[in-house]
Amino acid sequence: MAKKSDVEKLLDKHDNLTHSEDMKVASHVQRKDDDWFANTLMIEGVEVPFKFRRRKEYKNLTGSLVNLTYYPITEEVAGMEFEAMKVVRIKVS
């Protein structure tokens, strides 16, 4: 039996996770949020933002192809609900 990759292990363990490969980043914005950097990616052909946080600043990913492992979340802003994707793993292709 072949050894499972880290992504396969995550997907087996968590039913709501999705893994997508070679997604083109249309825009990448990051801002300081206390001790963290909040990152928001917009992916070509997808209307929902992909969000993740890091302790260190991340290189600009605009125009890059990325592999993402994520799950859907709902955020409330000013009393309105917005759908987003919470990224748990990101890797430049």
C-alpha cells in the first residue's frame, strides 16, 4: 500500500475539507492584524475570498498557481453574512 500524503491524511480526517490544485491567484492582499498577517486571496473564476493568517509576512502571490486545502466558513460583517474559504494549507505549484 502506498504511503498517504499529508493532504490525503487531512482529507480523510476532516469531511468538509476540499483540496484544489493549480488555482491561479487573481489578487493577494495582506494586512497586519495584531501579531499576525491576515491574507486574502481571490482566485480566478471563483467569487469567494480565500483567507489565511500567518505570523510572518508572505510573498505576493498575485499571478501564481497555488494548491489550496480549505473549508467554507461564514463571516458576519456589519450584520450581514458573507461566505469565505478558510485556508488550512497553501503551497505554490
